Amino acid sequence: MPRSAPPPPPHQLGDGAPSDAEGSHFPAALLYAAARLYYEDEATQAEVAQQLGTSRATVSRLLSEAKRQGIVRIEVVPPAEARHGDLADRLARALALTSVYLCPPLPTPGAGRALVDVMGRALAPAVGRALGEAGLLPGDVLLVSSGRTVYEVAQYELVPLPGVVVAPTVGGNDQPEEWYQTNEITRLVANRIGGRANYLFAPALPGVELYQSLLNDPSIQRVLHLWPHARCALMGVGAPPLSRSDIPRFVPTGSTSLRAAVGDVCSRFYDRTGAPVDFEDGERLIAVELAALQHIPVTIAVAVGKEKVDSIIAGARGGYFNHLVTDPVTADDILKSPALAG
């Protein structure tokens, strides 16, 4: 049996109860008693009427008036999936992107390999969805960039895309970190999707003489000729270069021009407006041009973290990607960023 509420004085009940027009004259104590019985004790309206000595119709009026006066407050809470869907839609509109894919919330930021592993595992399903919706067919070209985020994502299952041609967007780097080894990332992604890997055996920034000979090499030309025909590109987004502790060695961090750079994709830098930022000897950089990325039908950026908020906004502003994979915290930080309105 439901718990009993202290009944109000008899003159407040029964046939003498106010009409709908007089609903605002119900005593607050009577409204509270009816609401507590119905909502907290889960009594039916008939049981409430019996306990309060009134009619069921009067109980219905009591409950309506309790809600109107704020004695009863009902909150409709959307599930996490719906909230994330709304957040993704708002971010896509704010950045003028075709779509945004959100991974589940990441753990509290910390340091160490464990967090990086969790990030790759969390982002991989969202990247897989983005690739799966790109409409790639056997023989289509998928370009992949270097970078830690793309490398970590490539450690996990993505989506079957048999026969898709996978090629790097930039030459390799003379560095020990595996996330700068573009051919290795190309191999990993190709294996994850069941595609065909094409390798670029060239440094990202060769010397003058080597640069000319590389451009004439048939194996190099074969990959470079894939770039204009790409159907899709998967790329990481770099944080502002001069604030990073981890950056390719070929990048001249002492360059004055790079002070204006807010981020990069495929080792091509841009400023807050999305305009390209060149650096010394950058004309020899073996990497996809920013202008070429603007003409690839599906371009997917993967980026997480407060330090990449401005980089993401500027990259979207430049039109270098039209899809974004990120996490809810980064998405919320982007929507709150003053740079979004700048």
C-alpha cells in the first residue's frame, strides 16, 4: 500500500473543491499532498482520491495545478546517444562540415602510453563509420597522412573496403617515432580495410639535387599521380607548430613565417583564416598541396584535445576537410571557442 499523506482539512476536499477556473485557489498543502502520493508513492489517481476524500477529476486538477506552480517539476533527459547526436549536428553546422562523428567520452586527460591506446581504440569505430559512408569502391584512392592520431587509430579494426588503393599524403621522416613513418601507416590502414598499399619511398623534404631526381623516378611518380585522383583522404590535424614538443625534424621551427601558423594537415601549415603558411625550402616538400585537398570529395580529419581547437577551426575554415572525427569534450570546446566567431 502507498504511504499515506496527511489529509488536508475536510472543507478543502470533496464537492466543495474549486473548479478548473478556480484551480489557482487550491491550497499549496493540498497540491503537495496529491503530488507526493501520485509521483513519489506511485499511487493511482483513484487511490489518491480515496486517501484525500475527493473525486478522481479533482485529483487530476490538483496534479495539473501542482505542475503549473512548480511544485512538480518533470525533466526529460535524452539518452547519451541523442545528446551526442545533437552535439555532432551543432558542430557540423558551426564548422560548415558535411558531418561530425563523435567517439565515446575519453578518460580524464593524463600522460603515458595507456591514454594514447585508449584514444586510438575509442576513435577507431567513428573513423570506421566515416570511411564506410565515403562510398569507396574497389580501385578508388584513399590517401592517409602521418601523425600520432592516425597511427593509433590504425591499430584497430576500421571497416572492410576491399580493393581500395591506399597511398600516403607525404614523404617519410628521418625520425624514430613510428607515427611519422608514412609507409608504415599506409600499410596498417590498408591491412585494416583490406585495401592495396602503395608506398612513397622519398623523404618529406629532400635536398635540391635529390628532389629533382625523385620527381623523375617512376615509383615516386606512380604515387604522386594518385593524389589528384583521390576519392577520400584520412588525416590528422596538427597543433600550432611552435607550441609543440613533438614535430617533424624537417620543419624549421625558427622560421618567422611559422609564427602565424595555427595548425597543419598533411604537413602543410595554415593560419587562423585557413590561408597556407609557407616556410623556408617548403617548395621542395613532397606532400599533397592544401589546394588539392579542397578538391577531394571526402576528406576526414581526426583530432582530439584542447590544444587542437584553433587548428580544427582554421582547417575547416580553409576547406581542407569536410568531415571531422573527435570526442565530445573537444566538440564542446570548439563550440565555446572565441575563434569560432573570429
